Amino acid sequence: MMDAETCYRALCARDERFDGLFFVAVRTTGVYCRPVCPARTPAQDRCVFYRYAAEADRDGFRACFRCRPELSPGGAPQDSVPRLVRAALASIERGFLDEASVDDLGRALGVTGRHLRRAMEAELGVAPVELAQSRRLALAKQLLQDSSLPLAEIAFASGFGSVRRFNALFSARFGRPPSALRRRAAEAGSEAGAAITLRLDYRPPLDWDALLVFLGERAIAGVEVVENDAYARAIGWGETTGWARVTHIPQKNALRVEVAPALAGAIGPLLGRLRALFDLDAHPRLIGESLGRDPLLGPLVARRPGLRVPGAFDGFEAAVRAILGQQVSVRAATTLAGRVAQRFGRAVDTPAPGVTHLFPSAAALAEAPLEAITQIGLPTARARSIQALARASAQGEVRLERGEDPEAAAAALVALPGIGPWTAQYLGMRVHGFPDAFPASDLGVLKALGVKSARAAEERAAAFRPWRAYAVMHLWQGLAEGAFS
């Protein structure tokens, strides 16, 4: 957390680069805001600065209805947060505590609930339950202001067990019932539609074009499509199926997300997955300043300052796609992934042209006969690798989610047949969201760095730490643009 003087200077400047890094509460109004709030800047002696919105919630401040803190990008760089807390945060964002207790979460992370509470209070200043409640209320506020969902659906979509509790907590926190905010949104022009439409903010700059090119080249036929400056995909959540479509709103530093109404009950986790897919919580200023000092990367960073590391909407899907990409071209791997979806996935009906199938679950591929997997055009050894990954994922031996310990996650992956360090590090970049992941043996990386071996690449890339994953993206982008020819 920055000192109060630095925070106040950033607040006065309304510097977009600090959005999400801290929040400011005003004692005289009882409201807390993002540092980019357009409201009149309060005097410094009336300000209280917080690292997390949940801390302001805990102290009784209400979220601003103008700048909307619930839309701010993620906070402190993840490498500054202890791994246990990072894993707990990721689980809470996925809605773990909506259905389970803190003791259950502790057991899932290998510690006692008491130890987890102590760790989170020491690092974040709030208990896990307070953090989960803050998340639920923030999501409810967003749905009330941006969607036309009925109040009861909003309550359950936000993770509340009952409408009565939702109404009571919301009224206590915001000083008005949910229905009052809904009327306000309606007066502002909210309209009912076929899709739930929401907004995801980011810190500028964002290289949207590069993101779409990367995702488009790897889009799995039938599952996802990139066209008309938009990304669309099929989504399965339990027995429910649906779709999502994402476009860019550059003037608001945000993405516009349209989600099928059938997926309302999973909207919180789905938005989290989309944030990860487009790397919206990245700190481009911090990353650019670090990598820009390197003589090789400097010109590349200056050319594309908003380059992100594309994540994965579904970790298992991305892992299978990575195995299919071993020793073949990107196009060939995309073709094979499309065959997997057609052969083993479920057909879905969506309004997005070309989006027709869900990618199969780990359980579905784990049960598939080896011969059926090879029939899509795979060598037997590659098919065995996919089958082993599916079984390990279905049984929880391999966790393909953000928040996992990067070293443990990589070790679990390379223990499986057919998965080596390159695949593990590539998945570290995209699935586990590890900013320092580095596929040292990648041929493109070796060429761009002008070295012959993975060891030499590791030595050269030491200067890129702790942002080696972003350095890899710049090197790949530079190769695509002919910077190393």
C-alpha cells in the first residue's frame, strides 16, 4: 500500500494507472471511490485510503454510485501477495464461500480454517467471510445497475442464499433497498434485452487488436469465434449451456460483455474467467517500465505498450489445446481441437454464427476410449497424454485454475506422460496466470533472443523477471511483425 501522500497526489491527478491499486473513502460523506472518480476531490484530511474495497466496506463506507468501485480492475500485483492468500482470493472470487465454509476452504488449501483467517486478516485486513460478502454485494450492485434481471435472480446470481438476506444486507450497506437502485437504473435508460450486458474495466492501455489476433489464431472451431472485432464462445455450467460475446469500449477503458440469460446463476465466476482470459487486471505501466529498460525489449514495449498475456476461459480446454499443439503448427492444432469438440463435446444453440459446441469436460475425455481419441488424427502417445491429463484433472490431482502455486502446478503437469517443461510453462502463462512463467525451450523465444539453448534463454531472460510471461508475448509479437528477421 502506498503512503497517504502519494495516494492523494494520484487522486488529484485522477491517474488511470492507479485505478484499482487503492480506494479512497471520505469521512464526511461515508462513501468510498476509485482514484479516477470524476466527483469533486475532497480535502486530504477527510480522506482514508484503503488497499482493498473490502476494507472500506468493513469500516462502514458505501461504494460510490458514480465511479462504481465494483468495476475497478484487480489490485496489487499478485506476486506481492502470499501464495495461500492468493489461492484463497481466487477461490472466493469463484464463489467457493457461497456454498461452503471457511473451514472447508482451508481444508481445500491444505491449512486449517483458523490459519487461513489469520493469514487473510494479516495480509488484507479483512476476514474471508467479509471478503466474500463484499464480493456478493459488489456483484449485486453491478447487476442492479447494468442488467434487467429480476431482483430475486440477482440475489441468487450474486451468491446470496435468500432474497430476504440480500435485501437486508444491501439496505444496510448502501442505505437504500435494491429496488431503489433498480428504479434509478431504469430511469437512466436500462432496457430489458435478450442478453445480460455488463462491463469489465481495465487499466489502459490495452492492445485489443493483438489479443484478438492471438485468440483468433487459436480459436477452437465450433467452441469460440473471433470476428467483427469481437470474441464469442459457448459456455457450459453444470447442466446449463449458454454463450458469451465480448467487445471493446475503448473510450471507457472497458469491455462490454453479453451473456446468455440462462447463465445468470453463474455470472460472477463467468466474469472472473473473462477477466482472466483478457488479462484485465494487468499493470501495463509497471510491466512496461520494467521490461522497457531492456535494450532488446525496449523498442517492442514502446510499440505495443498494452500487450497482455491472454489467459484461458477454461483451464482444461487450454491444456488439451496445448498438448495438441506439440510439434505441429498453430493451425494444425486448432483443427485437431475442433475435431475434439465435435467428437466429444455437446452441441449448443447460440446466436453467434459458428459457435455450436461445448468443449468436452475432463470427465468426458477421461471416459473416452483411447481409440476414439486417436481417430481424430492423433498419434497414440499424444492421445494417451490427453487421456492422462483428463483423468488427473477429473480426480483433482491436477488443478488447472488461477491462484495455484506455480511451482507445484508445473510439477504436477510434468509428472504426466507427454507433458514437458514447455507445456507446463505455457500453461503457467495462460492457465495459472503466473506473470513470471517462461517456456525457455520455445523455438520462437530462442530465435528472438538469439540463443541456441533453453539454459541460455533462461540466463538472458533473468533480466525480464518478474514479468517473463509478458516478455515472451513481446518476443512472439516481435517475431510476427518481423522485428527479428
